[in-house]
Amino acid sequence: MSRCGEEVVSEESEEESNGVNLMEFSDEILLHILSYVPCTDLVLNVRRTCRKLATLCLDKSLTHTVLLQKDYKVNKDKVKQLMRDIGKEIYQLNMAGCYWLPSSTIDHVMRCKNLVKLNLSGCPVSSLRLSKMLSSLQHLRSLAIDVNPGFNASKLSSECKATLSRVSELKQTLYTPSYGVVPCCTSLEKLLLYFEILDRSREGFMLSGQLMVGESNVPHYQNLRIFYARLAPGYVNQEVVRLYLAVLSDRTPENLHAFLISAPGSFAETGATKNLLDSMARNVRLDALQLPKSWINGSGLLQHLKFNNPFYFSFSRCTLSGGHLIQRVINGGKDLKSLTSLNLSGCVHCLAPESLFRKAEDDIDSSILESLVVSCCNLRHLNLSAAHHHSSESLGNHLCQLLSRLKHLLSLALPVCSITDVGASVEKPPSTPNLVPQTFGRKVRIGVQTYPRNLGDQTNQKIESSVFWALMGSLRFLETLEIIGSSFSSAMPRNEPAIRNSLPPCVRAQSVGDSEVAAISQLTYLQSLTLAQLPNILTGSGLVNIGLQCQHLRTLSLANLGMMGKVVYMSALMDMLKHCKCLRDLRLEQPYFCAGAQFFQALSHCSALQRLCIVSRSGTLQSDAVMSFMASCLEVIMCHMFMGESLTVCKNLQQSIVRRKCQSLVMLSSAACIATWDFHACFQQLDLQPFLSV
């Protein structure tokens, strides 16, 4: 017995000696591990565990930048304690979208005396509070704020204006007609403007976009290098942005190298904007360009503009023909290796030699696309959606085959009709892979074609030989993919006109279904996926493959898949959701969608889910299932469901959710609220995200 006891003790001591102690790692490794922990947890919790972590958690590499954005567990007291402990060590502070924090929380930012970069977008800040805070931040060089109704620039102190005079980067979201703090920023190099002004006030009065021109400070724009303006729908937004542009037209900055205006619908050109564009054509060389379609259509603007080392072009919904694209943009095949992002969404004629007399069913000119691929070989973001791009029967010239040469692509948007094989017949019903032999046994019901549910069985089919399957196999590092029908129109668009002339339905798109969706599962690093208007979805089995293989998927948007009268892919979707452990955003737009107990039970497996949006005409939901889901998925902070239920059901559900969640999660945006999800926002904003980040 004594020997046995000695052996057991020796084995245990040996296991302890061979065990790995986290504190034995080098400081460099521990700092790398701690960099993934939110700063609030590091300072308020982790550093109190032991002496070594107490020192490491206050390392400058971890306290230099503090991100409170989307840190939904942060409250006013935590922010106060955080600023008290490490306020002097913070150089960059991001509080964007912290709408649940009271305005008095901003007062604690004054402790960050060395702050260089501050983002307060989405935070309620009055003119007096902003003035008091900025007066103490003498080192500030980058600022992002909202300008709400009631903002008064005259209340800014002289110390505040002195701080603003040193700011070189400004992001300003306007909810009221105003210049905001722009007149005080006399050293601006980067100006980002987001216009979210409503045409009417809450009381129903019409708003005017007229501003005092004398407040614009014309000479102060001379250092400007980047100008970006994004407009929400509305006449007042266009009025106000014209006043900003009028200032630039008087004296165009010579160092301007990026000029981008994103405007939904029609945005008429004026004399001031024409003068501005003429001045830009004479005096500047651009690296990034995006203009409203009406400013480019029918004009020779592109022929006169000069470019240096362009990295971003957007010609969304322009009537730009392929001939003009080759001659005026890439100068007949000029080396454009610097171009990393190209948006040709809605450019119906961009891959045809001429824009006149072209029909939707006509084939593209593969030589134009080939010239584009060869010249812009380093493209990382490409958008060819909202158009008909039909490949010809020539071997090796299919659109998918040409795009497979772009090995650096990170995001791609294509119309559904562009991924079909040329020889595919859409009028014939899909062939059944396994024919049932005729015997005297039990009768077999011939119905919907059955696809295998796992990727291993898919390899036995001929889909691997399709051009789209080959394209997905060649773009292994793709992170964002959108496959959208050319005539698709979201029921709730965000920055698109409510009424627009959509393209006619495409015959070729009728053959795109489950096998093409299964091909997407090859994208191991896929993070965002949008599928809209795929009519030949029969079972949705390809979604299961994506859930199994694409383990990094964070954003999923599905709309109008299969038959419109029935959600045929519900079973496959529920199987898919059980594997999406990293999914954070889910948007479903499908008529007659039944959000029942089984659906929400499957959705409960998505433990990281934060935002859910369901848009369904004549859809139904089960309130008890929603409550169970919200109780199990504690990270959910947005739940928007636009269904066919009565207003009473929606209000009762909303009150129940808020009552339960407000005890632990005060920032919840509950059901039946106004939709804030933009179906196309993922791709459109991804192109410029690193470029426009403030």
C-alpha cells in the first residue's frame, strides 16, 4: 500500500511539473493575449487578480487606445472609474454609438488630457458640454460628433475654438441644417459629412436648408485633402450639401486628392457644382472619386479629370459604357495597379462597347472585362451588382473565369445571372441526380429535387465543373460576398430611393439555386454573405454547407429565396444556424416567414448574435418563442421584426422584452422600432472603411 501511495504521489507531482502555467509565459505573449480583452475588463477586473497582471494591464500598448464602441456592458460608473485610473494614458477614445450612456458621462472625458483622437458619434452632447470638454483637450487632432437640433456654435468658448483650430480630421453627422464646428476647424485635412436631416420636423413643419454663407470660412478649406459626403434621402440634405460645395467652388484646395459624394436618387447639378468640377479638372489630381450619377451621365467630365495613383472609383448607377470605361478611366489599358476598389453597381452598360441600343439579354464584351482585370490586377473590392452581365459561349471568356484572376479580392458583389454556366438551359426543370428504378415495390412520390446535406456528397455531382464553383475555389481569402438579383428591391431600403425603375427579371437567373449556394462553402474566411432573389432554391441545402465550412461568418442577409409563396429553405436554415457560432448580424427578408419556436430554438445556438432583423409580408411570430430566445442570447441588442402581426401583439411583445432586458441591458433596441439595417450597407461601406475611419 505504501508503494502504491508513493507512486500516486509521484505521478501527481510529475503532472504538476509538466502542467502549463499561464503566468510563466513571456510578457510579450501575455500582452498579445490581453489585447483581445476589452479595456474596461482589463482595468477594472483582470488587473486585480495578481501583481504581474496588475502591471501588464496598465501597459501603454493596452491603454493607448480604448474602444467602448459596442461594449454594451459599460455604464456611466465604469466609464468614470476607467477615466480616473488610466485617463492620462489614453490617446485614442472611441465611444461611437454609446447611445445608452447619459450625456453627463462625457464630462469624464476631460480627464484624458493627452487625447489625440476622439469619436463621439451617436452620443448625446450639447453645445455647452462639448465646449467644456474640448477646452481641456489641447492635443486633440481628430474628432467625430453629431450635430443635433439646438446646436449653437456661439456657445463655444475661445478655448474650445482654439482646440478645434488644431483639429485636422473631422467627422460630422448632421441631424439639423448647420455648419456645426466646421467654421472653427481652420486646419482641416479630412472632412467627412453624413447628412441625416429630415425634410419635416417632429411637429410636421417643413425645414429649410438655408444657412448663413458668412459662417462657412472659405479660406479654412485650403489644407483639405479628403472630402466625403453621404446623403440620406431628402431635399434638405441636398440643399445643405450644396452650401458646403459652394464654398469649395470659390477656391478649390490644391492638395485635394479624394472627392466623394454618395447621394441616393437624383441630385441635380448646379452652376456652383459645375464650377467646382471644372476647377478640379484644372488644378488637382485625384486618388479617389465618387459622384452622383447625374453629374457624370452625358458629360465629358471623366475625360478632363486627372488622376495620380487612384485607389477608389465609384460610378454607381451611371450610364458609363465599356468603351468610355476603357478609354477615360483606365486610359486604354494603362497600368492601374494602385486601384484597390471599384464600384460599378447599376452600371448596365459598363461591360458593353456602347451604351446605345443594348438589351438586357445581350452578352457582355469579354475583352472589356479582360482589359479591366489585367489593368487593375490588385483589386480588393469589386461591385458589379444591379445589372445584367451575361457571358457569351466563347470558351475561357466567362465572367467568372476572368474574375478568378483577381487573387487579392476581399469583397465581391455580382448579379445572379452572371454566375450561370453559358450552356445551362433555364426552361427545363432541374434533372434528378438519382433516377428511381421502376419496380413492383412501393410507389415513390416524384417531387422536389433532393440535394445532399453535406459537402462530401456534393463532390459526387457535376457542380464542381461549373464556372462559379471554380471562381469560389480561386478566391479562398474572400471575406464579403453578395449575390443579388438584378431586379431585386428591398422592402425597406436605407439610402436608396423608395421608388426606382428596376431592371426586368432575368431568365438566366432561373437556374441559380442550391448547387451554386453550396459552392460558396469553399470560402473558409467568409465573414459577410448576402443572397437575394435566387429563384431556384428548392431545399436550401447549400446553406448547411456554408454553416459547416464558413466558421468565421459574422453577417448573413437572405432575401426572397426560392418560391415567394412559401419559405422552402426553412429546414436548411435552421440546420445552418446551429453551426454559426460567430454570427452577429442576421437579416431575413421573406414573405410568409414563420418565426416560430423551432426557428428561435435553432437561432439560440448563435450565442454571439447581436442584431436580428426580420422583414416579412404576411409573416407570423410566436411571442413566447421570442422571449425564450432573448433570454438565452444575452448579447442581442437589436431585435427588429416587421411581420403581419397586429399592433397590439407588437406592443405587448416590445414591452415584455424591454421589461426583461432593461434590468441588465439598458441599450436594447426592441421589436417594432424603426428599421436601421441597410441591406446593402455591408458592401457599400466596406470599400471605404479603412480610408474614412476617423
